[in-house]
Amino acid sequence: MPDISVVIPVYNKEKYIVETIQSVLEQTLDNFELILVDDGSTDTSLQKMQSFDDDRINIVQQPNQGVAIARNTGVRRAKSGLIAFLDADDTWLPNHLDEIMQLVQEFKDAAFYATAYQVQFKNHQYLIVHPFNEKRLQLKPYYRYDKGHALFYTSNFAIKKDVFLKEKGFTSGIDAEDTQFFIRIGQKYPLAYSRTVTMNHLNEADNSLFNRYQLEKKIALLDFFKKDELNDSYLKTYLDLHRFTWAVEALINHNDLMAKQLIKEIDVNNLNWKQKLLLRLPAFLLRLLKNIQRKMKGSGIFWSAFSK
């Protein structure tokens, strides 16, 4: 029985999938199974997956049905009671699974687990490590501590299989299905978090799950939690920070009506001074600042409205 089952959904990731798989095979914890779910790829992704000769790898093929169903398929095939997810254009550092297992052992009440990570730009890396005093700790609800720089994504996330199945997995047919799932389980269960960096997120990957959502579809996420946020101040703050981000994006893209609606729903007490200022700026100046931010990132300088 493997200690942990690793699920990677794959759709047209021929450029990245070899490095992603290799990062799993190089884990210091070696008692795992790797389930690769080919979601109807039309490039050479499947052939590249089949080129690996390792008994721990199991390739599942299905017609293209989207990443939510691909992940759910992988979980159903899993032999372990613990599931770790990885996107096909991200990579793990060799310590990732060991660190997840350490969280499992230390925090018996937790239902899901996450680690710190780094974002890989073209020439630079940016560490996302939240400033808790403890190296490892339990959080509930996790979104109380998520102030704009996400605590985790699917690639540095693991969960108990029975909890995943009880909560019916990822919802298909929507965008931001991962964020929607994280909020759902975060409302009910504790997260165990490690400040150790174990995952590398490739920010500029072609067809990246991180970048593919359209603004209108992102905003639909809010509809799932309209009632819940009325009685959960931490969730309200978390969603207001999303509203802020999307309002700025709408203004930059000349969608004043959408921006106005989002801003109307924000409790400004949930924003910092920089965020309040940005919402007052004209669109042309926001576009200028966005271009400056991109150039700064290219030089390894990171500025964010979410940083103090």
C-alpha cells in the first residue's frame, strides 16, 4: 500500500510533463503511486508519459472532460488514503512528500495539508512563505490567514481521500473549481500548513491552469458563497480581496460596469490603504502601474497591493 497517491491531470502539456514527472520520481519519500490522468491530450503528452519505466506510475486515459473531472478520476483510482495533487506544468522540490507526511503525523485532526512554495518567473523566483512563528501549524479556517498571496494551490495541496469523497471532490463545469473546493473544505476542516518551501509554480506556462480563467468566469465563484459570507467575517474579507483584484482587472480591461458592481459589494474596511487608493485611480493610470509591475517582476523586484 503506498503512503500517498499523487494525482496529475494532463491536457496538452508536452512542454512540461517530463520535468513534472521527474520531480515526483525524485522525491526523498519513495513509497507513493503516481496517477497520470490524460484528459484527451492532442499533442505528444501521452507518449512522453509512456516513456517512463516505473512501476509506481499508472496512466489513465479519458476523453477531454476538464481538469475537475480528471482530478476526481485520479482520486477514485487511488490506493492510498492520502492524495497529493500536482499540476502538469509545476514541479516539486525533493522534500515535498516528506513534508506532507510530517504534517499528517503531527496534526491528526487536520483534513488537508499545504506547504510554502515559490513562483518561477523567467529569470527569477519569488518565495511565498507566510510569516507564522511556527514552522508547522494548524489553521481553521485557512482563509482567515490568506491575505492575497495564496497560501496554496493544487500543486502544494494534499487531502485525506475520505474527506475528498465525502465532500464530492472538485465541481465540474465551473472555472476556479480549485478555489471553490478549497473554500468548501476550509469552512469545515482544519488545514495543516508548513512554512517549508516544497513546490515550484511556473507562472508563465502555456495553457496554465493558473492563468486560463476569464474574468467573468472567475467572478462566478462569488455566487457559491453569497449567503455564507454574511455570517463569516473571515470569508467576507477573503472574498473582498478577490473582488478588489477583479475590480482592478475589470477597470484595466475597460469593463467599468463590472468593476462598479464589484466595488459596490466590497466592505472597504477589509482593504489596506494601497488597495483603497488603487480603486480610486483612473483606468489609464492602473494600466501604467500594471505595466511597471510586470517590468519590475522581470528584474526580480516584486511589488504588490497585498504587501505591507
